[in-house]
Amino acid sequence: KAIVGLREVLNGDIFKNIHEQKPDVIYMDPMFPERQKSALVKKEMRALQALLPEQNDIEKLFEIALKTAIKRVVVKRPRLAPLLSDAKPNFQLTGKSCRFDVYTARQ
């Protein structure tokens, strides 16, 4: 299967670089929503979590993404997790363990 319309995948500090680019789509995968379980995640994953921004930075980034993306913002979430912010997605794609909340960009 071909990916049609893919121009470029960007990697870097998004807080610094997002305004320099005008991407059609911004895909966000916060990876580690707050857990309700008392068991710790695996040691390797705890080390990775320590390097990531706080969850409230994720919400700030989401608001920036909505203002920056030309067409849409896609947020990957666990299937039963609450929405990332108060914004209601335009539609959702739901699988067995995760879902994708799709927001039409605000210009």
C-alpha cells in the first residue's frame, strides 16, 4: 500500500519547530496516560517516561497543534481513556486497545 501525499516526516523539539512548518496533519501519540493500576510499568518504560514532558505539556502542545495544522490533528489514545482536552473530536477510529481522535484544524 502506498502512502499518498506524504511530503516529509519531521523529528525534533516540536515546541521550537512547530511554527516554522505548516504541516497538513499533526499526529500525536502521548504514549503514557495516567494509569489507574497500582503496578509499576517495566523498568525500561519508566526510564523512557522520565525523559518525556509532563502530561500538561501534552495539552499545551495539542492546542498549538490545532492552531498550526492545515487540515487535521490526530491523537492516539487508549481505547477507554478520556479525551485529551475539552475539545470534542470530529470523528474517532476505534480498535481493540486504542483509538484515534481526529480533529479538524482551526484556522
